Amino acid sequence: MPHDSDDIFEADNATRAGRGPVDHPTMLGSCARAATAAEARFRVQYPNSSTRTSRIFALDSAAAEVMYGITEDPWNNAHFLTLATIGLVDPEKTAASDLPLSHPDGTVADLVQELEGADIVVLLATSGDSEGAAEVIAREAFERKIMCAGLALAQEQKDRTVDAVVNSMRRFASVLVVARDNDFVPAMLTALRA
């Protein structure tokens, strides 16, 4: 039976025949015990979350427009990249170094170099036409043991289109989120510590 104080516990014991002095815990909760000086020496003295080196890939022109709107925000070592081609990418015939990528300023980017030292890859898409490019990026990330997340941008999209986007990234992303509002993109990147 739970007790609110030691006095009640002692009174309860005193009413039972054959019971001697009370020998029980002090009833301190774990939070109160952790506040003692003896327990404080076991605390971790640094933040539990470190920043990540992120690579954010816009896989189509509409996703690139959303991405360009947030590239000037203060990010922790995040690189923003755009698929610099229109049309389907054949993942069987496209090597990592052949995937046409560019930085927001238009300079050419190399997938292999961009993934060096990266901790997380985030794929942004608004159409299902980018499945081949997503596969090439995810394949390279997987070989380097880099987590791959996907954001299906669904603002003003029909359900059939959103389903196609989700299905185009489902096989490649360990985290897959449908963003119904484009304002969710920076919030998601912040949650991923980009």
C-alpha cells in the first residue's frame, strides 16, 4: 500500500503485532535521489545532441523552389543540392559521379564528394518522377552507412500525386514524412539537426 510519508508508514507498522522498528527506504523519488551530490557526479556534463553534417537534395524543380526558400537560414553544415536534369534517371546506367547535381548558386556538385563526411541525407520531392535519382543517392548513402530521410512535399498536391511521391522514396528512406505545408520543411530539418 503506497504511503504519503514515513510517519504514516511507521504508524502502519506500529499497529501490527510482532513488528519491530521500521527499516525501509526513505521514499525519495528517483528525481530527488538524482539531485543529491553523490548522484550528481554521474551526470553527463555535455549536450546530448551534436550537430550533423547534412546533405539536402531537391529531386525536382518544385522541390528546388521550396529548398531555395530556406537555404539562407542559419544551418549547421548543411549542403543544399538540386538535381540539375529534367527527365527520368536510370539508376542502372547512372553512376554516382554521373548524377547531375548543382549547388543553389548553379555550380556543379559531385555526389561522391558531397557525401564525404555526411551524417544524413534528406530527399525532397514533389513528384514521383525522381525515383531513379533517389535510388542513386540512397545507394551511395547506404554504402557509406549514412541515414537517408525523405520529405514528400504535398502542399496543394492531389492525393494520387502524393502517393506517387511517397512510393518513389519508400524503398530508400528510413524516415519518410509527408509535409502538407512547405513551412514544415525547415522544422523537419531542424528536428534532424541539419
